[in-house]
Amino acid sequence: MQGATKYLKAGLLITGETQARLDASFATRRLRRVRVVNIGALVDLYELADPACEGWTELRAAYERALDEFEKGQFRLAARTLVPLVSEAVNDAPSLLLMAQAVQNLVDEPAEFDPVWDLPGK
């Protein structure tokens, strides 16, 4: 997971399996479902954040809503949801990445869309 942090621009990542073992006192948000080199199963990646981070609850809710829209192929709606998260006021790096991918899909209009992201490397 350490290597994936550079691609998702997140400080600390954990798998969905680990996240499921945490209680509600841990601040997490699901960032993406990915294919990881040398791992056959798909992996859900979560960001583990500082629970004292101001506005975390709102950031998590908006990002996860945009992620759901993106995964359903609703790229324009996802991009619209992400606008406040990529503004200078928040400047959330995982949101910038998801916005870039949503816009790229709007431009390219893929014939078949797979919401699972192939990580470029380890």
C-alpha cells in the first residue's frame, strides 16, 4: 500500500480488509477500487486521516458521493460534485486525481468503462 500512496496522492492508505476491522473512531474514506501488480483480487483502498482534520466529515461525504457517481459512469455529475473539493479552499489531492479521470472520460467517451483503476506500478 505504501507504493500506492504516490499514485493516489494520499498520506496513509489501508485496504478495505483493514478498514473493516477499525471502529468508528478512525477517520477513513474509500478512495478507489484498484488492481494491484501481483495481486489477483481487486483491492479497495481507503485513506486513513487525522480525525481532528477540520471539515473531514464533509470532505469524506462529498468525495465518496463523487466516487460513487464516477463508478456508475456519471462523469459530468462526479466532476460537478468534485468542484468544491479541488478549489483552492480545500485542494484535496485525491479529488484532483478523480476529477482528472472524470474529465478524461468525458473527453474520450470510452466504449466500455471499467471503474477499477489499474495502478501504474508498485
